[in-house]
Amino acid sequence: MMKQVLSIQSSVAAGFVGNTVAGPVLTALGQHPLLVDTVMLAAHPGYGNRAGGAIPDDILASVLDGILSLTDTSGVTIVTSGYLGSAGQVAGIAAFVDGWRDATSGTYILDPVLGDGGRLYVAQEIADAMMAELLPRADIITPNHYELSYLSGRDVGGQDDSAHAAGELIDLYGLKAVITTGVVEDGHTGDLLVTADSAANWQAAGDAGKNVAGGGDLLTALLAGLLNLGYPLSDAFEAASHTAQSVIAASPDGRDLSLLESLETVRALAR
């Protein structure tokens, strides 16, 4: 059976965020992406006005329940979730993760898409529900620097401070690892992996480090796919971080990733 990853997050017609990133990346890695959308938009908010909306809570829950009852989920060894359209969607996702784990031993990666640049850009009730129901179920989380600060409940500085905050979350929620993007150290941006054994791995983005919409979604999709291929966590992180940063660096501006032009680089990771 082809390896599968179930990805629960947003979808856009124009641009590359959420499942519009996960689908091509996982396919390029030779895997079968099962994509469940939480939001359907014409384009991500960086394009201007919002056109579209959230999938109703009951429909999302029904789709996820149907995947459990109607399909063979034994091949789904990784589940990821990202941007949510409402707090009510959390219950359906939590129920799915519980049911999936009853039948299959797998890894749940939570990308806690809550905000950036010092502020929440989701409703407070979404943040509260995610922290209450999804964070305790997660094995690995992939916050950006602001989200790490929000989840840990304190201001977080550079590499050492981020590692300490990540370690607190690992201890509090029984996580296997925290991967934080957008950590700034001595004027350079990078990604930081902290594992349950307190090991830390820093991957600098270099002078080209910048913020592009969907960059975090790209790293999470790469990480999921590489873990599914059998990469050890540290190796998967290094390859995902390096590849994501190279795609970000090649992107002409902050609005869209140069994803399709970079898929051969992604394919090479599966060879």
C-alpha cells in the first residue's frame, strides 16, 4: 500500500498555503495525500479581501468520521492539522485522532496556526479550543516563533530562550518534539528542533531568510512526508528545514511560494 498522510487544513484556489502546499509536496515524495479542508478560499488573505469561508463544523466532522468508517486507515501513519475555520471544528478533529489511534499507531503533527508578527489572527475561541483539545493529543508541534510564545505563555527570545520554552511545552504535554520556525539569533533567522531528550538542532536560513505565506505549511508537509519515508526525526527536520528555506529563498516575494518550480528538489528527497 502506498504510504498515506492525512492533512486537515485550509485550501485556496490561488496561491500556496495549507492543503494547496501539502498535496503537491506529498505527491512529489511518492505518497498519497488525503486532504480534508477546514476552509475554502479563492486565495489566502495576503491577496486582499477574503472570498470563501469555513467548512461547517458538522460537515467536517462527518467527513472525518466517514474516513474512519468507510476507508482502510491502516496506511495512514501520519496525521497533520493546521489552520482551522472555527472553534467547533476542533471536536471533529479530536474525535478523528482518537478513533485513528485506536486502530493505528501513528504520529499526529499539530501545526498550531494561530498568528504571527506579535498578534493572533484567528478568533480567541479557536486558540483556546486548539490548546485544550489538540495540543494534548499531539506528538509533534510546529509553531512559528510567535505561536511558541503564545503557547508557552511568555515572551520568547532567541535560540536558547526558544529551546527552553519548547522544553516546557514538551514536559507539560508529553510531546516528542517541538519545531519552531522564524527564530532569530544574532540577526539571522532559522528553524529550531527540540526533542523530548532535550536535544536541540538549529538550522539557520542564511542571509536569504525571509517570511513567505505558506512557508510553515511547507516545512510541516515536508516533515510529515519524510517521517513517513522512514527518515529519523533529526534527519527529517534538517532536510525539511533546508528544503523549505531554499524554496522560500527562491520565492520572488512574500505572497506566494515558488512551489511548483521547486518540486524536483522535493522529489530528490525520496530517492
